[in-house]
Amino acid sequence: MTMTDFPAGVAAAEAELRALFPATPLQLNEHLSAKYGARIFLKREDLTPVRSYKIRGAFNFMRKKMASETANTKFCCASAGNHAQGFAFACRHFGVSGRVFMPVTTPQQKIGKTRAFGGDAVEIELVGDFFDDCYRAAKTYAHEAGADLVPPFDHEDIVEGQASVAKEVVDELGDEKPDFVVMPVGGGGLASGMTRYFNAIGETPFLRFVEPLGAPSLQTSLRNGSLTRMEQIDGFVDGASVAEIGQIPYQTLKGFPPEAVLLAPEGRLCATMLEMLNIEGIVLEPAGALAIDALKSLKTDIRGKTVVCVVSGGNFDFERLPDVRERSLRFEGLKKYFILRLAQRPGALKDFLNLLGPDDDIARFEYLKKSARDFGSILLGIETKDPGNFDSLLSRFAASGIRYQDITNDQIVADLLI
């Protein structure tokens, strides 16, 4: 598809999507606008019927396939998240059969939502422990059953469908032009589709892309000058943590400098999720908060500007909320974990408690070795109201001769003990 044809294809996809749901709202957010001294608009993709933008690409792929000379009524996909739910919704809409391959470890909540969106049109098969296992199974099924495999991001029709987000942004802003558009990046279908659309219609906002710090596949590829597969990633931001950005998206995005890609620390992202939940009442999944979180890195650049942040999804399992709060507190320096060596004598615990400040709260206290004669090891977790309180506390530890080890950021030890 040429650059000239692309906007027409996107317009057709967007028009067909109206049979499923109206354009998602582009909302001026007063809280963020005041915080950053800018006009911050949120493109609320968390308000689609499946609470993410993924329905756009899956719908467009299936729509075009069914209209082609090789029309099919049997489809499959591999996904444990938003792509599966968008795929299932599209299968039910078109009245075609679909099979979703998910890892055995997929939470029942996600399985249930996919089944609810697909109804009788969709079968779910649990295969293996990882996405690669599911993808291999889906490819095998597609070959043997004559089904079309609907990819999550690396296909022209998927990119075209996701680009409908950009068309809606332009239509909703009207005469107002954005200075910045901030987009999350996982596999790259959304970011590349929106980029191609803005370029094709001659819009030239500053485009900024956001990846999780633990899965910087686009930034790494841009730094290396070639598509690069990450050997290891942090999967916390499950909607955007991919080992390798798609080949088709990379061809669109490879001309950007690495500095155009911002990295969001997972702990900071958790703080953003809690801020939007507590202040705005907006439930976001980690990937859905990426663009908003990036404002913290852009605050000096966007003052006085018009900024559009794409809120990509709101499929958040509230069973994860304690982990989100924990990561947020640790990132902001409001919670730390220590291993202490405390004397085994009467009054030692009372002496230790007297060292705590008025805003220091013990969140965890556990003897790790109770049989020691002279000293005992203690796992200690402390929450406080100001990060500076820890400087004072540690000074009091040192003055009292208490030996300690800060394990807050020691991932291996923390995983074993906390």
C-alpha cells in the first residue's frame, strides 16, 4: 500500500468499525493539564467494548480476509491478553469460528473474558507455559484446519486497523493541532500505524514512543540499527513486553532516533496507575498507563503545548493491585526492606523500636534465624511518608551499632524473602 492509499484504507477501516462501537473519546484531562502546564488529551482506548485498541486490528484483518478471493470463515490466534479478547469479539460479530491458543498459566479472569466476548463462536485451547508454545500450536492448527492466523501486530491489515486511532484523533481535535502525540509500543502495530497516518496526511506533531524499561525492544533496535531480539525481558507490563518488535512496524519506525523512545520504569508506572485510579477514577492496565507515565520524562518539553496520550487499555486484574502498590512505594523510596542483625538479649527489640521515627511504620517483621545465641537475623519492611526519613533512620541504626543490609533493590534476595 502506497503512502497515498494508506489514509483511504484507514478511513475505510474506521468507517466499518462504527458497526461495533463509536469513536473512543478524546478527553481533555484537567488534572494532568494542571500538573504539567499543558493541554493534555487522553485518547481513551480503554473504552472500546474489549477495553483496548486491539479490537481494531483484529477486526480489520478479518474484515478484509472475508472480502477477499480467498474468503475464510475459520480463524485462530495466539494470545493471553487484549488481542485474544479483540479477536473473540470480532469472531462473534462476523459469525465465524475462532480458536484462541493461550498458555496454561493464563489467569481464569482472562480466559473468562475471552470466552464471554466470543460466546459460541470461539474455542479456547490452553497450550504450554509461554507465548511461543501457543504461537507454534496456532500455526500448526492454521495449517491443518485451513484457518487464517490473525497476528497481534506484524501484518499490514493489523497496522491499518490500529491506525484508525490516529484518524479519530485528527477528527476529534478538528482545527486544533497536537504538538506532541505519545504512544505506547509493544509489538509496534499501533505506533507504526499512527505514525504512517500522520505522515501520510501531512500532520507533523512530535511523536514520542514509550516502552517498559524492562522490555525496550524498539529502542534497542534503533540503537543497533537493525531489528534486534531481546534475550531477556521483564514481563510485568504484559500488554507491551515483547522480545522483538514486528518487522513491518520496524520498517516504519526505524528512521526515528533512539531518543524518540522513552522508557518507563515499572515502579514509576505503578505510581501512575495508582494516581489515575485514586484521582481520576480511571482503571488502567500497566501498558495502558505508559503514555501518561511518559509525561514525567517530557515535563520540560510539553509546557504550554497540546499533547495527546494514547491510553491503550484498561484490562486490569485487581488481584494485581497489592503488587502495583508495592512496586510504586519502593520506586518512590517510601518503602524499603532490610536484613538486620539484632542482639539476642532482653530489651533489644524495645531499643530497636525506639529508633523508629513518628512516620515510620513496620510493614514486615520476621525472624529468619531464631536459634542464634548472640544475634538474630530479621527481615524488616518499613513504610514511611517521606523518602528522607530513611536517611535519618539509617543514621540512627549506625549510631546504635545495628548492622543491616538494604535488600530493597536486590532482586534475587528480594524474590526469595519478600
